[in-house]
Amino acid sequence: RNVLAKRNIIASFGIKIIGIIISLILVPMTVNYVSSAQYGLWLTISSIVAWISYFDFGFAHGFRNRFTEAMALNDRELAKQYVSTTYAVLTIIFVTMAFVVLVINSFLDWSSLLNVGLEYGHELRLVFAVLTITLCLNMIASVLPTMLTADQRPVYSSLFIVIGQIMSLIVIGILIRVTAGRLLYLAFALSVIPLLVLFVASFFVFSSKRYCDVAPSMNTINWALTKKIIGLGAQFFIIMVCMLFIFQVINIIIVRVCGPENVTAYNIAYKYFNILNMAMMIIVTPFWSACADAYTKKDFLWMKNVIEKMEMIWKLSICVLIIMILVSSTFYDIWVGDSVKISLSLSVMVGVYILVQNLCGIYIYMRQLQLVVYLVSAFISVPTMYFLCSKYGITVMLLVPISVCLIQAFVAKKQLTKIIRGTASGIWIK
């Protein structure tokens, strides 16, 4: 288990570094292809469409854990049934979801909703439609990377993402040369191209020697497994919906209160400091399914040792964050030039936000979170963030998601400690 995790970490570092470089190149390219305001609208629309991914009803999370259990028990026939059933259920969910959302989209006034000029209304409706269709198809195709992560091979998932990024980069480079800046073309380059890569990857992976015997088929769909899969993921689904209200409405609040240009400033700062999060996830992700394997086998000593190492790495990342904050202004000038202005206070708060996300991420990947924290937070976060943003600006508003992450990290760590020590009972063992 340790050897496999270390191999994934080493391989992932190389792939993720390439991915980070491409992500950094894509930002100034897309800002220059469209305007700063258009880029802010793109980020807002993208974040809204991303809400659809939360409505898999916890199925992907449940599948990941059930597939890990089946592989740990060497029951590949059961693993195949989980794969086939998950593909079938997600197809039904997201084809239906796409139809419903597209009907709703035809009646929405995006200019009024986002508080922007009327000239953006028609194109935003088209962009939303394209992103909705591609996301729903991507949610079905994402069974592949979920399965690879569950089988303790997340490096392949990262590889497919990077290949998609490279292809998108090439297409945007072509668009800059031959077309005027349009959000619709940008939507095609950044959403359709990666989806095509994932479809091609699915064909090759399920044709390979290791996974051909778990490849999905109509004959192995077992509807009786649906309850077992979603039963494990139902709590996760509720958590994800709560997270939507806590974390995913930030762009909407900013665009309505401060304008689309400020969405661009916030997201550029977020992308910069998210490099730290990506580095942390390279280390943590391989241990996610490994911990599910260890939990199934009651290997709590191994889990305890891994968590202590993760916590030490997180403490070291504080030093990295301080350096990133100190050089942030210079980095922004080199990266995006004068097109976007980002204050030092915003950089500090976004950096702290990423840091506490990383801390929370350690315990997320080790064990499920406490549902009650997210339920309470979801009810108070949106009005609180809207008030703080209107009154004091984006910087103060970020105190809300930062506080939620800190509380969640504390609760999740306490739960995991109790489980490892064998003292968990009541709500702490659920």
C-alpha cells in the first residue's frame, strides 16, 4: 500500500507540474482572447454550471468506496457490476438533468441574473447550454477517473486531465489567431476538448489487460446494487449540496456586488495560490483509496502514521505560503501584466483560504466529514457573505469559508482520532 502510494506521488508530481504550467499559461491567454469582464463572466457561468455535478446524489463517492472494497477482496465480478451499474445510473441522472436545465435556461435572463449589460444575455445563454451538455456527459465519463483513483492509480486520472489541458491550449492558440474573442468559442475549447480526451481514454483503459474484465456492459448492470452504492454516498451528497451554498456562490456574490472584473481578480489570485493546494493533493490523493482499503482491513495503525505525516507536510506548507504571498505582486505582473489588479490583502486572504482548505482536505480524504457542520454553515453562509461583501468587500467576505473549513477540520480530526483509538461512538462513528 505504501509503495503504490509513493509511486503515484512521484509520478503525479511530474504530471501535475505540467498541468500547473499549462493552467498558468491558459489564464493570460484567455484574458487576452476575451476581455477581463468577459473572463469574469466566463468564470461565473462555469461555477454555476458546476453545480450540476453536485447532483449525482453521492453516487460517484459511493462507487469509489464500493469499488475499492471489491478490489481489496479480489472480487472482480462484483467490481464489474459496480462499474456497469454506475455508468447506467449516472447516464439516467445526467441525461435527465441536462434536459431539465436546458429547458430552464431558455427562460432565464442572464443579464438581469448577473447584473450585467444586455449585450451579454444571448451569448451567456448559449455558453450555459454548451457547458451544461458537456458537463453532464463528463459526469458520465468521469466514472473512469473515479475508478482509477479507487484502484489507487490516480496518476492516470491526472494524465488524462493534462492531455485535455494541452489540447485546449492548442485550440485556444488557434482561436486567438483566426477569430475574435467570443465566450462561445472559449466554452468549446475548455469544455468539449477535454471531454473528447476522456472518451478516448475510456476506450483504451477498458480495453487494457488490467481492466478489460471490469469494463461496463449491459449484461452486468445490477440495479440491486444501486441502493448499496447510493446508501454510502447519500450523506456525501448532502454534504456536497451544503458545500455548494458555502463555497460555490462566491463568484455570483462578487459579480453582483462588485462586478465581473473583480471575479477575474479573485479567481486569478485563487489560481495562483491553488498551486499549493494542487501540490498538497498530489500527496494526499493516493492515500485516499489506500485509507479506504486500510479501514476495510482495520489497519488503524497505518492510518495514524499516514495522518501524522500529512499534518507535518501541511505545517511545512505554511512557509511556502508566506513566500508565495511575498512574491505575489511580482508574479502577477509577470503572469497577467497590467490587465488585472490584485491587492495584497486579497492575496493574503485567498492564500489563507487555500491553506485551511488543505488542512481540511487531509481529513476529508481520510474519513467522511461531520454532516451537521455543513448543514448549519449552509444556512448562514450565503446571507453572511453577501452582507460582508456589500459592506466590506471580497477580502472580509472570505472569512466565512475560511471559518467553515477550520471548524470542519477540527471536527473531522476529532472524529478520525476517535475511530483510530477505538473510542468512537454515536455520531462520531457514522
